[in-house]
Amino acid sequence: MSVEREQRKQIFRVLEYIEEHVADSLPLEKLANISTYSPFHFQRIFKSIVGETPAAYVKRFRLENAAHRLIYESYIPITQIALMCGFSSLSYFTYSFHSYFKTSPKNWREGAYLQQFPREYENSKKSKQVRNPSKEKEDKASYNEFKWLDLSKIRIETFPNSITVKGHHFGTYTSGVSEAWEEVHKWCESRNLIDSHTVFLGVPRNNPYITPPDKCRYDCHLSISGSIANSNLCEDISDFVGGKHVIYEFDEPVDYSERNLIIECYSELYSYWLPRSGFKYLSNPVEIVQVQQNKDTLKRESKIKAIALAIEPK
């Protein structure tokens, strides 16, 4: 493994640790220890890969995580969200949140977040997009149906735990993700790790309406058999945690360039389906991906077949 690849692997281990332990104390020394580097070298390598210092990343991640929860977990008190996201007090959380988002957590939850989103809505409380302003007066009835999703196609399934080879993408979700899939696909294909049972699972780590596009992260998971993983053939294996998921499958696979459409579908799952379902979401959404080789160019084309949310009863 090259030095650069090893460094990226260690830094991504740290990023995942931060995400899984966001409520804990995360001093530089602890993060450096996870990376196996000294604090001095860890901070230098982290900034060269992520583009900001570990302390700046941790604070931004906590604020963006809180902003997402304020919108989609309205049943959780603001003080509790602050503690869940690693802030020691409500006053410090409020000050930090206002400094970053230019509004208070309370105002954000009540609809100020819509100013952050590049689209228009008819009702800020329901986040319903105005698709035809001329019909605005006709649509005074309360929201009672999905505008982007077909309710009859929503299903709940249990994903198995699996061992995967994982690739990473940093940056906007509308471009570059397919190249990340192509890299991990080529690596696995050249080692005969792909068969008819292989599953491709994409995990967007951020809400792209909250996190700046160049700071977004995306994981590409390609499932492999346990016997292959145990052979030490793979240099970057990971455990994908399965469990109960709500799934929506598209009629036709959707290109990554159509991320706005995908976000609208996620918004409906979060904003309308979840509150009425008796479930709560657990972590980042999951995308079931189709990766096919273009025989004319030998390039791999990646599209999203379905989106899913890990859920459990409230």
C-alpha cells in the first residue's frame, strides 16, 4: 500500500470515529492515537487531506449534525440535541450555532433552514416545494400525499451485515462519485472479488443542503465474502452494519448528476413518511447502486437504483 493511500485510510478511520462518537470529548491526542500518528504529524496530514484542522472539522461536523437533527427530529428537545452532538451547554451550542448558521437553533427548527436550501417552498413548516406557482391558490389543502415518491413502492426490509471493500469520495455528490465507484470496482474486479452476489451500497455522509459541497463525504461499499476478507487479500475492508431499512426503488436508475431529485425523495422520507411510520432513523442514508461497464469505453457507469434509511421503532 502506498504511503498516500495509507494516510488516507488512517484519516478516514478518524472521520468515522468522530461520526460515531460525536457526543464524546474528542481532543487532538485521542484522534491522533486512533490514526497511529503523532499529534504533530496527524494534524498536518489531516489538514492536507480534509482541508481543515481536526478541531475545526469536529466543530463543523457537530453543528451540521445538530442542524440536520433539528429539522428531521422535531420531537427531540433542543437541549438534548446539543448534548447528543457534543456541546457541553445550551448557551455554548446556541452561540456556536448562531455564529455558523446566522440564526438561532429555535428559528432554524421553525423554518429558517429554508433560507439555506436553494429552492422555494409553499409552506416552511412542511417543506413542500412549489412546483407550479400559478396553482398556489388551488393548493390550500393540507399536504396528504407524496409529490416525489409513490407510497405503494415503499417497503421495509432487513439488510444483512456484510464485509465490504470501501472507497471514498470527497466533494460534491453530483460529480466524482462515479469515479470513486470505478476505482473500487476495478480494484475488486482485478482480484476476482466480484460475483453474482456482490452488492454495491453507497453512503452519503452529509446533508448537501447543510454541508458545503466541497466538504461532503461519500463511501462506496462493495460487498465481498467473509472467506475472501479473512484471506488478507483486501487492503481496505470494512464492516457494513445491516438491520431494518425503509427502501424506495426508482422505476429507472438515477444518475448522480440528478442529486436534487434524490434529495427531494430523501426529504419526503424524512419529513413525511418517518413521522407517520412509528419509526425513527438511525444513521446516514444508504443508496443501492448499479455499476455497469461500458463495453465501448471500458468505463464503469454508476447509477442509484434505490434509496434507504436505517430505522428502528421510536
